[in-house]
Amino acid sequence: MNLDQITQQYLQKFPGDFSGSTMQRQTPKLIFSTVEIMKFEHPELLIFNERLSEDIGLGKLGKQEDTDFLNAADVPSNIKTYATAYAGHQFGNWAGQLGDGRAIFAGEIRNKDGKQTEIQWKGAGATPYSRHADGRAVLRSSLREYLMSEAMFHLGVPTTRALSLSLSGEQVVRDMLYDGNAAYEKGAVMTRTSPSFLRFGHFELLSAQGEKQTLQQLADFVIENYFPEIDVDDIDKYALFFQQVAAKTADMIVEWYRVGFVHGVMNTDNMSILGLTIDYGPFSFLDEYHLNFTPNTTDLPGRRYAFGNQAKIAQWNLWQLANALFPLIKDEAKLETILNNFNTLFWKKHDEMMACKFGFDGVQKGDDEFFTNSQQLMQDLEVDYTLFFKQLETYSQSPDVKIHFEEVFYSRPTEEQLQRLKEFLTLYQTRLEKNKRSEADSIKLMKETNPKFILRNYLLFECINELNEGKKELLNKLLEALEHPYEEIYPEFSVKRPSKFDGETGCSTLSCSS
Ligand code: AMP
Ligand code: MG
């Protein structure tokens, strides 16, 4: 690997603390603090994403030095590792300084096209921002993040990516259910990549501290590096930047709705400034369709981060970013317009996406009502979101609705419910007949839009159990399946969640403990 080509521009460009101290502390006015990784003594590399490594310019795994790097066992002397400071609103409340508590940056690499990618370890030890936690990660949550971020990438959803996963060789104590029963779990460390790991929270922290100059410097840096469409000499550039972040965020949320993804912890510190899905914790794909579903047990009282709330929360988070950027933009009306437009923009994109899911050629008058009705139907009939659309592709060839949709329901439908489904299908058929595209084109569109394979939590749960017993068969199968989500490579994965996993922690609900 080209580890010698990793650079660390933050260290040259921004104010930071070079003491290297891991003492947990506030670091006002600063963007980063240098900190060394743990240097694990007995790690074991489990997965390496060679294709990603080559794409970003890091190259193939070669020397022991490369494995040591991925394992957080050692770093070459040219790499001065650091953690960044950010703040955030958690569950709607200002949480002050947070920061990379268990993420440590190696820096960034450029590929032959000049594309820049940041690399960080997650779980490689404590940093000044660990806030009394250990800076470690367990195999359970690291594997979930590795597989899910890659699954999202192959689905076509904007996301950070996973480069490698290793066992750290350590045991880590976690209270998985927050019920006082702490236990040892296998420790792990992953490396992950992103064009940038900057979050809304980075801007919130500087703004809250009144650090206008550094805030401006950070915004200029982001515009220059990641928003080439914005003219750096434009007097409106910060407002344009905010508008772009809002648009990218809307795109990301629409994609979440397309594949049925629930993030679970949409705090502003978990919102990427580039509109990427970031910080995979107690996430879930929907099995049964429900707008009120939240996978996060911590979120259960208010269901703030439930599936159906995600667009609203994204907008709320953008309000916080607007407040943070206000010193640079100083135009309340402009910011409000962008925020209000978010809603319009989101619903427009959402309906266009839904039209693709149903195989419609664009959005026609009355389609929004059809989409709302379909949501209500899916929810009332407790259908599996992914399987429902799969069966919809072929329903016209099937003589019996009841048999055709049998495997889609989580509880046996009543006669009345079946009747509702039939009426819905009649409406659907009427709408399809208004299509200008052919039936074959319509089905092709549905096949490209609706995944056949989603990485369900019960599959991750089983995979983790097997790995804990040293078995890798399911892991290898999942790694293959997630690369081809619009096909059915392993038909056994294209089924609804088996009932034995109903209510099992880790299968439909999860805690943040990781
Ligand atoms: P999250 O809910 O995972 O986004 O984490 C919120 C904050 O807690 C972030 O600043 C994390 O870096 C920090 N954090 C979470 N788990 C740990 C841990 N095991 N050690 C150190 N910091 C952590
Ligand atoms: Mg986070």
C-alpha cells in the first residue's frame, strides 16, 4: 500500500493541539488534537476491501507494514495521527463538545485522478474527545458498520465506506442492554474512508465558541475541496454552500426511503456535510413497513428518529447548521427560504423516487395521493417493504393475489385486508395503464429501483454469532450478496425476517452500546 503518500492537510491548515495528550478535555478554538493509536499487540485482519483500497489510491496489501497499519498495530513514521473536535445536538438537545471519541485519522490519500479520500480507524483507542469512554469498539458493532456501509454503497446510497475490519485481540467490556449486565466482548478495529468526515457538528462547535475566523476558514476549505460548482469569489458563496448541503441531505434521505433504511441516531454530530450516511450504530432496514419504527432502544420513548420522521429531523438538523453558519451568511430570510424549500425539494424528490419504485414514468397528478395510500396500506397490512415491491413486479402474471403476496405479510391478513389489497392493485393497474413506457420498461425500472437483497438485522445478528464461534461462512456469503443487491444470488436471503427473531435484541431493536 502507498502509506508513504498519506498526507495530513488539517495539521498544516487548521489550528490544533500537537501535545499528543490523550487526557480528556475541552479543546476550545481548535479543530483537532494529535493523538497516537493504541498499537494492538495481537490483532488479526478479518476483512480487507482491496477494490476500495485501489480505487482511493492506497493500492494492494503488500508488506507487513500494511497489515500493521490496518490492524492499528503500527503506523509509518510519516503519519501523524489526530482526532477532530466537533459538537452536536443529541436527541434535540445541545450537547456541547463531542468530537472523535474513538475515531482517529490517518490523514488523506489521493488517487490517480486527484480524488482525495480521508482514512480513519474506529476503535483504535481513546482521544481527548472520548468523554470517559474507552475509545474501543466491539466486533458486533464494527462488523455491522463494515457490512452495512458497504451494502449501502452497492445499493447506490451516499455513504462513507469500509476499508478493513480486524479483531483487536483485546476483550472489551460492554453493557449491551444498559441493564447492569456488562460482559466481555471481542474488541475490533475498522478502517473507514470518506471524501470528508466533516459533520454539521464541526461547524456548530466553532460557531458556538464564536470562532468566526476558523469557521470561515473551515467553510472555505469545504467549498474549495468539495463544492467545485460554487464560485469561491461569489459573495453569496456561504449561502450557496448551505443550499447545496440541504440538497445533498435531501437526496440522501430520499435514498434511505427508497431502500427502507432507518439510521437510528440522527444527531447533528452524525450528519455529514457532504450528505453521506455516516456513523452506523443502531440502524436497521425495515422488515415490516412502519413509519413509526425506530431500531434504537434509546429512542423508543419519543421515536424522534423513527423511519417516517427522518426527513423532518434532517430539516431540524439543517436549522442547527443554519444557525451555525449565520455569522458567515447574516441573512435570516435567505436561510429561512432555503430551509423551507427543503420540504418542497424533499417531497418532489421523494415522489419521483416512489414513482420509480412503482414503475411509473414520472409523477402524474394524483400520484402523491396514491403514494400516501400505498404507505397506509403497507403499514396496516404489515407487509415486508422489500418483498412487497418484489412481488409487485410480477403480480399481473399471477392469478391469485392471496397466494402471490403470501410470503410478504408478517401476520395473516384478514379477508377485509385482502380485499383492500385487491382494490389497491386495481388502482395500481389503472395508473400503470396511463404510462407511456412499455410494461417491460416499467418492470426494468422497478428492478433497478427496488433491491432484492437488503442486509437485514437478523442476518447481521447471525453473522456475528457465527463469527464469535470462529465461523466465516455466512460472512463470506453476505459480503458477496451485498455487492449485488438488485439480484438474488442467495434466494435464502430474500425472505422476510423469520419469526424466531421477532423481538430479539440485535434483530429488530438495538442499543447504542458499541
Ligand atoms: P455516537 O452516538 O456513536 O455517534 O457517539 C456520540 C459520541 O460519543 C461521539 O463523540 C463518539 O466519538 C463518542 N463515543 C461513542 N462511543 C465511544 C467509545 N466507546 N469511546 C469513546 N467515545 C465514544
Ligand atoms: Mg457519532
